[in-house]
Amino acid sequence: MSAAVLSPVMTGTARPNLRVVRSLPVPVSRDGVTTPVAGPTPVDVRTGRSVPGAHATSARPAPLRLTARGRFVVVALGLLLSIGVSAIAARAVADGPVSSAVEVTRHVVLEGETMWGLAEQVAAPGEDVRDVVLELVRLNDLPSAGLMAGQEILLPRG
């Protein structure tokens, strides 16, 4: 790497103060302690002498450091990301039927019994009998609420 040091130019002159300087490593300061870097100092090409006051730049880039605002932005983005993931995870639902276990008893339908009459027997106080009939049809996988004598059905134990 090379550099040129220019001094003010007078009009009408052939730039007599132009000096070509080679860039060389310079001392590096870390935590207030200056560590010299191996290598020659900047030299004037015409004269071969070292150039006083000429400093070459260090080839090593400065370490990346976050400012207070940068740290705030990183933390805020992390929080937003975790909130987003939590919101999506909270809405996740497993596939499959949701069933509550119901204790049942087997009942053989007698002559003259109806689904309505059986529903009245197993219904809780204040419960709508129509809802109980629908529940019994669903529980027994029946096509309708019609029953035949001798048919075996499941009734919720109450």
C-alpha cells in the first residue's frame, strides 16, 4: 500500500513539495498501552529518509462495539420475536376428537320403552330432555332416535 503526502501547491511551479511515501504499520494502542508493530517506518522515496509526522493506518479494523441504542434495539427485537413465537404457540391445537370420559351402563330395551323415556330417566335435574336424547343417539351411533325391543344401548350412569 502506498500513499502520497501533498503540500500546498504554488501556481506556476512544478510541485516541488510533492513527496511519495510508502505506508507501513504503526504502533497500535489498546487500553492506553501502545504496542509497536513490527516493520519499517514511512520513508520518503526520493531521499530514503524516514518522514517525520507521517503515520500509516493500521491494517487491522477496529472491533465492533454496540452503543446503548444498539443494545436496546437488539433486546427489543429479541423480545418481539419471543412474543410472536409465544402467540403462535398459544394458538396451537392438537388434532383429534376432544372427548370427556362418561361412565355408561348397558341397557336392553324393553317392549314399550322409547328414547324420550330413557332420556327422562338419565337427565339431570333442570337439564333439557331434548339435549339428552341427542346425546344418547350420538353415544350409541344410532341413525335416529327409534328403538326396538331387545336392542342393547349404552346409557350414561347417573
